[in-house]
Amino acid sequence: MRIPALNNRPLLIIGHIRPMDRPEHVASWMLVEKGRIEAIGDGPAPGADSAETVDLSGCTIIPTLHDCH
């Protein structure tokens, strides 16, 4: 699933986030700003009130760098 940019607004993704630097950890949110992952964590997300939220509860998200060639 590709999530498009939303008018440069921050994007808050809710789900089971598996960060690559801590594979044993499962976070509950990921904050994306201007196409870059800014923060991954649990509990209240910073800037959540001004972000567009995508609720992927029940889904596992593995943020990675993707090289098209």
C-alpha cells in the first residue's frame, strides 16, 4: 500500500510498527513529515493533533528504504 503525501501535512500512521533498528520492539505509531520518518514510538504521538491520521490497526508496518533500481 502506498500512502500519498497530503499537502505537506504530517502523517501519523497507527499500527504495529516494526523498526529495523530494534527488531524485537513493536511500536504503535509512526510520524512522517515531508516524506521522511521523523519519529516512531508508543503512547501519545507528538504533533498528533495537526497530523493526518491513517489507522492501520491490526496491520504490521516495516519501515524501510526502498531503492527502485
